Amino acid sequence: MNRKDFIKNITLVTGSVLFENGRTFAERVPKYPLYKPEVNNWEDSELNVAWIGHSTVLINLFGTIILTDPVLFERVGVEFMGLTYGPIRYTYPALDKDEMPRPDIILISHAHMDHMDYRTIKFLTSKFKNQISCITAANTKDVIDDLKWKNLEELDWNQNLDLCETRFTGIEVKHNGWRYPFEIDRPEYPEGRSFNGYIVEKNGVKIFFAGDTAFTQKFKSLRKEKIDMAIFPIGGYVPKKQYHCNPEEALIMADKFIEAKYFIPVHCKTFDTDDELEKPLIWMNEIKDNYKIKVVINDIGQTFKY
Ligand SMILES: [Zn+2]
């Protein structure tokens, strides 16, 4: 989201009760996903990756439970007097907040409202007090450091951290980091808010979670890592192309640059500010056969078992 869009979204939501982005009240009731992860059947010996919605992915990496960018309430945005002002969901999360198993680690790519959702993170750390670790980008932990963490770590680009028998590496992506329009961010200011992708590795399996990114040649340097699975955003490119990639660009980066084996799409079909809504998944499915990489998830709620 750029600064102008941030202000536009807040104004849109606060200024319209019955009509939002041109949709009537009845039309903006979120849809339920068609699929639901069967987390109770997951074994510690397995690798399961389930798309919960937007960039929220629940990963069982051989017994280590990782939850990326958790966003589980009906809106994301600024909280004021007990209400959240910001985009409303188009699709409910595939697991309700009360059904979410305790993550060992919450992995946060950056401090944008739709990735670092204070309300969801507060809910999880209150329910599982002092039991969850968190890894987030450089200069972002101040947003959530009042919550009841087991530990809260910042990881910068090219840094490693070993946690729960799992290795995490911070990767520079092409995005921006400010949470509020008045904040500074990278790359102009080294002390500004940062934005990460992550390589997550356990038992010789490597997952790349790209967070939020535009198209970038930078990922060619990840080819040597021999990534098994790439989780990429495919929405948000209208009109924010300088910060988000489209499905074709995501597939090019995951397949041709990184040479990963499996592709998992995220960051679409979840909030009604995503102007594309259903389009990115349709586009992805139309072109996926042009690539060697295997698309293993097609919709919110689906699980890939490795
Ligand atoms: Zn973002």
C-alpha cells in the first residue's frame, strides 16, 4: 500500500456505512472458504502447509508449527475506540481464530497493517501466554513488544536465527516498510522499518516465504539455496505495482529465478481492497502450465502435504 492508498482506504471505510468500494452492505458479507485444513490429523513427522487467507499460512514443519503474518479478524487497519478502521474481508479465514492451534513461532514479514495485525497477534499471545516466539523484520518489533511473548526477535537481511530446531534466514524483498504515513522506511533510511522474506529450513527441507514483494531480479541469488517450496504473493498489483507482483511475475521469480519445486500463492481473494479479488488465482491457473514449478494450492483453505 502506498501513502495515498492508506489515507484513501481509511477515508473510504470511515465515510461509508452502507456502501463500501461500491458494494452494498449485503454484498460485503465475507464468503466462507470452500476448504478447511484438518489440523487435528497432522503428524509431527509430516510437512503440511495450509493457506488460511491473505498472507496467513499455517505450516507444520515436522512438528514445528509456524504461522505467517496472522490476520484472523474481519477487518485490518487502525484501531480507534474499540473499532478497526480499514479494509473488510472478502473471504473468512479458513480457520477461525478460536480453532487456530498454538503456533511455536509467528513469522512476520513486515509491519503493514495487513501483515502485522496487532489485534490477531494480541489474541494469540493472550490465549497462549508466554508460549509463542516471534520473528519479525528489523525495526518493527516495537509495534508488538508489549505482548506476552516467549521471545520476540528481529531478523535482518542475510541474518540467521535457529529456533525450535528450525533455521530462519532474513531475505531482502522489493517492498516498503512504513506502518503509518509519517514513518520512515528502508531502503532510504537504514533505521527505517524493514521488510523481509524468509528461508525456513528443517530436516533438509527449505521453504521460501516471500512476504510482500514486487518483481525483482534479486531472487536469482536464491537459486543456490535449492528451495523446495516457494510461497509468493500474487495480488495487490492493481494499482500498487511498484510494491506487489502479479501471478505471472511471481511464477517467473519462483520458477526461473529460484527454481523451487512447488508454488503456493497468497495475498489475494481476502480483502475487498484487493481490486483483483478472484482474478489472480484465475490468471495463475491459466498460465501455470508454462512453468516447470508445480502449483500445489489453488484456493484459500487448501493444504499441501509434502
Ligand atoms: Zn506490504
